[in-house]
Amino acid sequence: MAVEFVPVAPRKALLVQGYAPEGYRVAGSVHAGGILIAPEAVHPWAATDLASIDPGDFTPLLGAQVLLLGTGQAMRRPPADLLAALAAQGFAVDFMDSRAAARTYNVLVVEGRSVAAALLPL
């Protein structure tokens, strides 16, 4: 009897493979600073903290039903006006520290969910 291994994640799905204060590792490449990531693309993100986030930053992630907002080293509540702007763009936003957001993003991608993550630097 042969054993067949089936990939857990969609073939081309980008997953976060690691993180450190220097940046995030995705598909074997290290991306310094923050990133915007969806299963099919990763983008550098200039935001360094919650105060520097512009709602327009999330344009590359439009279409995702769930947006995980990684708030950096620790979980912090985003400003109400930012959450309202993201909801107006169609995102269901969940926020947590960036490490937890990276792990949760990977799980949801493997489940086949429509998810994206915005991960502030650690």
C-alpha cells in the first residue's frame, strides 16, 4: 500500500515561517520591519506603531474577509477611528500582538479561510 502526502496549505500560499525583531521570514526571505501578507502576496509596510497606520495602507489586502492586525510586541487596542475605517473597507478586524497574529494567520490560511494580516514590527 502506498502512502500519499497531501499538502496542508494551498500550494502557493505564503505562510509566516519565522519572526524576530529584525523582521518576518516568508517563503525563505526575510522582510525587515512590518509586513502586509495575504496567501498570494507579501508587501513591506512602513507603519512602525499604531499611530503611524493609515487606513489606505490596507489596499493590497482588499478582498480578504478577515484582517488580523498584529500590534507589535504587545497587544494594544487600535484607535476606534482606524477600526471604523477598516470596517468600512469590508474587513472583519481582529487585533493581537504580532507573534499571535502571525501564528493565527498561518492556521487560517491552512483552513482555507479568506484572511490577510498586517504585522507591525516586533
